[in-house]
Amino acid sequence: MIETAQAFGIDIGGSGIKGAPVDLTTGTFAAERLRIPTPQPATPEAVADTVKEILDSFEVEDGTPIGIAFPAPVKPGKPLGYMSNLDQSWVGVNIEELFGERCGRKVHVLNDADAAGLAEAVFGAAKGVDGLVIATTLGTGIGTALINNGTLVPNSELGHIIIDGKGDAEKYAADSIRTKEELNWKKWGKRLTKYYKLLEFYLSPDVFVVGGGVSKKHEKFFPYIEIDTPIIPAALLNTAGIVGAAQFAAMQ
């Protein structure tokens, strides 16, 4: 593997599985990432084989910390209890055990939003921030990560809190809803205000970090989010999942 890399990160998504060696002194890729389309159907065996293909392509050596960002809540040593973006055959699978056996290597798995939030806290927009950081990803849904004084509090799933009796926050304020309902930036900002105000009330964070592809257009909707807590755009963008997974593995 690349000499400047201390760990390897993989990010599993509904459409693509991406991996790269990561330089943990800078939080950057040590080589260009490899992306392989997610198998369809995205069964555990098919996805695990794709992960192995990526690791083999980079000749990842034994003993290298390997982290995998996965689109579901992950509890080490316990079977998966919920799956939304991959095949339902994942439910009941011990994913660390599956990947470890299929790849012939020790791996560490965490939720994909947690990986992105950890990357932002260690290398990105929230680096050096004391107290509680809440990182949110605004996309098809709303992913969340809690980092308290540098320590990840995993599997928060705060995109599912209820807003005004209207159901899950992500079904009311995700970027996909903005597009579907053709909301202008101001109207969407008002919805996001309701969401972030709830998080403020329940958790009293020190800063919000906003990721997802739409964060590149933050200047269009941030002015309409009326909250007291500082809110800043994510810095690592589409590298965050891989970088955060690699950092998590190295910390174990």
C-alpha cells in the first residue's frame, strides 16, 4: 500500500462502494480513490466481495487499520437490526464478522454519518471545537453524528425526530424534499430552522456542521436558518466517509 497512508477507508453507499488509503497526518487520500458500483441486489455476500476487491486492488497489507462506513446503525458484536438503502437480507447479519471473514482481515465498521462527522471533527470544519459537535448530512435523508470533546457518540439517527407531528424530520426537511416539493431556499431554510431548533433545545450543541452535496450551496440557505448555535458548512465533502472510516479504525 502507499507509504504515506496509515489506514484504509471504505464508504459503502446505495449506488457506489468507494475506498482509498488515507494519510492520517493530513486527513487526505494517499492515492486516488477506487469506486465500484454497488452490486444489485446489494446482498451481504456481493457487497463483501466488492469490499475485498477494493482492498486487493490496493494490496492492503495485514495489520493495516481498515475502516468501513456503512449506511445503517452499527453496534459492534451485534447483528444488524435495520436496513434502508441496501438489500433487506442484511438484517440479522453481524457485519464486522462477515467482512472480516470474507476479506481475511480485521475490519472496523461504523455508521456512514458517524464516519463523516468524525472526519469533520478531526480534520475538517469542526477541528479544535470543544464541547458537543452535531454534524448533519442533508441529502436523500438526514444523517447525524455527535462528537463530544472529540469522542464519537455513535448511531444517533436524529434525522428521525418528529417535527410538528408531521413525521420524521428527514421527510420534512431533507434536501430531497426541497427538490421534490420545489421549495425555494427561504422556505426550505424555515423548515431547517424548525429542525435545528429542536436539536438545540434537546442537546445544546456548541456547533452544527452541515454536510451533504447541498452544503456547497450553503450561502443560499444558511441566512434563513434562524438559530442561536453557530452553523458552518462541512469541509471534507465527499471524502469525509472514507477519511472518517480510516480514522475510526486507527483509533480502535
